[in-house]
Amino acid sequence: WKIIHLDEVNSTNDYAKSIAEESPEGTVVIAKRQTAGKGRKGRSWASPQGGLWMSVILKPERTDPRLVFVGALAVVDTLADFGIRGWIKWPNDVWVEGKKIAGVLTEGKAEKFVVMGIGLNVNNEIPADLRETATSMRAILGKRLEFNEVTNRVLAHLGRWYKLFQEEPLNVIEAVKERTLLINREVTVIHSDGEISGTAVDILEDGSLLIDTGEVRVRVVYGDVSVR
Ligand code: BTN
């Protein structure tokens, strides 16, 4: 990894995208604070000091939407290193004790690069209006964590899962299935022109979520959906 440390930036994803074409794979951008952190679907991502706001430049042979799982798995394994049990909320969130602790946002330019943005609440304060739904490692463990240790763990796990992904993406899908919250749960998927409710029954090889509505089985491709 070649790490670029910034004090403040609008979004590490935007910064990484701006340098991605001329930067080697494995370039990492980490900022102490983001002034315009981005979540999926145009949402904003609160990014005060103390959290891990990081974007990794990857240059896979093919762009593959399943890459987002590599980031989620790296976070779940990092949490486990600190004794925290985290779950992947398909497709790109990590939850602990019923609250969101991390999110992954991949962006890219087809056949050129992928920027994998990871936001993990480590020691940062959770804004008051998010406390019902979001948590941090510090809140869970009741103590501050060694920030560099968390960063190094995420990068180590990310490297390992990325390598496995390139060798055999299906191993990654299997790992996601073991760490996912949704299987056998009642879910509602919200997409561009409506909602589907039913039981989530499987994550398929292409990374899509299979939902049984009671009448039909629907395959939901991620990217344009959120699950509630
Ligand atoms: C989500 O849950 O919707 C994804 C959140 C991703 C947040 C991270 S923080 C580092 C990187 N830079 C951004 O602007 N967003 C991602």
C-alpha cells in the first residue's frame, strides 16, 4: 500500500478518483475529516475526526460490482480482531448490535480503475440525529481504539480478500453468505420504480439477493436498491 494522509478533504473517494488514472493499484487515501463525505444514492456521510475515512485505488482486470463485498468483509474481519461481531447488511453496510457501523462505496471508470471507499466509525462521535441507527467501535467497546492499528487491520484484510476475490470470486460470495444478516429475514427492497417485500432466501453467485415473495422468487441486483 502507498498511503496518502490528508487532514481534510471533501471526499476521499473524489480525491482518489482524481488521481486514480496516474496512480498505481494499492494507492490509499486517508483523511482525518471529510467536509462532503458521500454515501450511496447521493446521501451524505458524516465524517468527523476519529473515524476511518479511506479510499483504495484498485485496478482489477474487469470491473465487477461484487467487489463491494471485499470492503465489507475486510471491515467485518477487522471488527472481529477487536472482539466485535459485525454483520454484512447486503450489499454494502456493516452492522453491529442492530446499528450501522460502516459503509462501502465503490466508484470507478470502466476498465480503468475502481475506487473503494470505506467509512468505519472508530473513535468518532456519532451525530445526535444518527444515534438511533449508527454506532462506533468506541461506543461498542467503551474505550478509544488505537487508530493506526484499526487502519492497518482493515488494509491487511482488504488485501487478503481482494486476492481471494481475484482468484475465485465465489469464495467471497460464500464468505458474505456466512456473515450476512438478511438470509431468512423478511425484507423490503426499495428500487427505482417500487418495492418488493418477501423473505430473503439466498445470495447468488452474481452477488444478487434472491427474494421469495410467497408467489414468485425475484432476483434483486444491487446497485440501485436499499433494504429495510
Ligand atoms: C454508504 O453506506 O452509503 C457508504 C458510505 C461510504 C463512506 C466512505 S468514507 C470514505 C469514502 N469517501 C466518501 O466520500 N465516502 C466513502
